[in-house]
Amino acid sequence: MQVLEDAPLAPLTTLRLGGPARRLVTAGTDAEVIAAVRAADDAAEPLLVLGGGSNLVIGDAGFDGTVLRIATTGFELDGTTLELAAGEIWADAVTRTVDEGLAGIEFLAGIPGSAGATPVQNVGAYGQEVSSSITEVVAYDRSAGETVVLSNAECDFSYRHSRFKADPERYVVLRVRFALEDNGGRSTPVRYAETARYLGVEPGERVEVAAAREAVLLLRSGKGMVLDPADHDTWSAGSFFTNPILTPDQYAAFLTRLDGRTAPAYPGPDGCTKTSAAWLIDQAGFGKGYGTGPATLSTKHTLALTNRGNATTADLVALAREIRAGVRAAFGVELVNEPVTVGVDL
Ligand SMILES: Cc1cc2nc3c(=O)[nH]c(=O)nc-3n(C[C@H](O)[C@H](O)[C@H](O)COP(=O)(O)OP(=O)(O)OC[C@H]3O[C@@H](n4cnc5c(N)ncnc54)[C@H](O)[C@@H]3O)c2cc1C
């Protein structure tokens, strides 16, 4: 277990933003993770669990407590059953399963961060979410002081949400178990229109898993959604806002604000309609690359707020507030941030 005092956090986030941690503990085994959590809890010390820092906006003042960096390793594949240690790099784990010809997480290629964070916001992309292949999550339950195994149903997964996100102080994910599919090297059905078009198939058809992964990586790169240290468009936390899910009343009100434009609309849960945050942002006047300061929209995607190299968290938050207010004024829709904020309010 490595312990550093007054440790910079910005280099540990993909936005490269945020002040220092009073203490940074790096844990390489589950036992070290649990020991570090217990020590912080026993001392009533604020605790921030850190994976790859790709979904975090940390305030400029940093974190006055212990940041626990999860650096555990473990990739155990038995037939179609996969168990990943929380610290495994997610994108590498996807590559290994695709190399084995297995389906289930192939469309989630290229997503930065750790395996342990994937259940937290039910990571998803291109028509696939981890909730469809996760069978169990092994976690340390801070309120019970013991390790627990949560079934898929107990994780309360929904769109970019879960029990872990709803109750962030309670669980530290140690291991994630998946049931993958052996379809003779074929993928799960292609669900996303853009991927289907690129692959030259109809939605619902299957392709080779390796082709699915390659397509996703190419499409993601074109949007600045694959990390590249040399490309400031990827100095982001990915999509900054979730796609709004509108109740029937909210959707009816939204339609009156469109002035003849057609907004993307997809069926959501309970009669709700999901629309596109990227479309709203663009149509509210914030095009790709919007902004003149050190924090701007990505030049490749309106949904990513980026650090052009010398931004502060305050710069990024000011941009986020401006965009959220602009979308509210234009469409009456309240955008909700996807990344977790620490020591900063939007
Ligand atoms: C370029 C880019 C593209 C992205 N594309 C996508 C995408 O397509 N789809 C998508 O869903 N997300 C996407 N993201 C967001 C991000 O990659 C995912 O949310 C990822 O799962 C975060 O993992 P992490 O390890 O970096 O988490 P961190 O940023 O370190 O942490 C995020 C949250 O999870 C908590 N956490 C982390 N590890 C654990 C653990 N072991 N136990 C309990 N809590 C934990 C943290 O405390 C924090 O609250 C993207 C981000 C970037 C930068």
C-alpha cells in the first residue's frame, strides 16, 4: 500500500483538473482496499474512491481527506464467466474478451477507466450497457463493515445509474462478475443505427466481435471519445450531460419549443421520451468547439467539455453552467451532469 501526503489529483483524472488530496492511498489488493476504507471510516475521515478518474470533476481546492486509488488486478475467464478485479483497465479487459471471441461487452470498447467503476453509472455505449452482462458485484459495504455480493437485480441498474451511484458513501466495488456469450465469434445484435450503418448491416443483425470492437473504436475516435494525451479534445470526462428523459407533460411542453425542428426522440421508461443532450446543446447555440477560454466544448463532439491545457475546474464549471442555462432558456429542459463532482457544485 502506497501512501502519499498532499498528492496532486489532476494527473489522475482525464480532465487533468482538481487540487491535491490530503492523503492518497494506492491499494493493490482487495485486503488493502478494505484496510484503507476501514482506517478512513474508523477515523471519520472523508473518503473518495478513485479508479481511472475519467468520470470525475474535482474542485480546485482538492480533497481534504483520503483518496483511495484502486489498483487491484485480476482477469479470470472461465468459459463465458468473467470476473474482473475493480482496478483492471476496462478497455483492456474488453479487448481480451473480444480476442477470445466472446460477446457481451464488445460495444463498450474504448471506454476509459476501471472495471470497478463500470457498475457505478451502468456504463453504456452504442446500444450496450454493463447491466445486461453483469451477474454479480462483490463490494465492501461500509455501513455493515463486511464484504457483500450483490446480484444484478440488487444493483438497481438504470440509465447511467445504479445503487452505487445513488448511495456513493456505502459501497466500494471490489470485483465485477459477468456472463458473456459464446456465439461462435459473433457479437450481440447490433442495436445502434450508427454502428449498423458503419458495419453495413441492419440493426438486430450480428457481426464478428472483432469487427464490432473495431467499428466502435473508429466511431469513438472520430468523436474524441478514445483517450489520446496529444489530443485536447479527449481531455474530458466523456459525455458531460446525460440524455434528458422527459415525462409525457415535459415532452409535450418541449415540442412547443422546437419551431419546426425535429428533435431526436427515443422511447424511455414509463411512457417517458429520451432526447439527445448533444442535439439540445448544439441547437441552443453551442456548436462544436464553443468557447474562447481554457475550457471549451470538444471540436469533435458538443457533449464533451474539455480542458485545452491550462484550465481550472472553475473554468470548466463556468462553461457547464453557461450551457445548462442556454439549453434551459431555449428548450425548458434541465440538463443533468453525468460525471461525479467532488468539492464543486454545478
Ligand atoms: C473520453 C471519455 C469517453 C467516455 N465514454 C463513455 C461512454 O461511452 N459511456 C459511459 O458510460 N461512460 C463514458 N465515459 C465516462 C467514464 O469513462 C466511465 O464512467 C468509467 O466507468 C469511469 O471509470 P473510472 O475508473 O475512471 O471512474 P472514476 O472517474 O475514478 O470514478 C467515477 C465514480 O465512480 C466511483 N468509483 C470508482 N471506482 C469505484 C469502486 N471500485 N467502487 C466504488 N465506487 C467507485 C468514484 O468514487 C466516482 O464517484 C467516458 C469518459 C471519457 C473521459
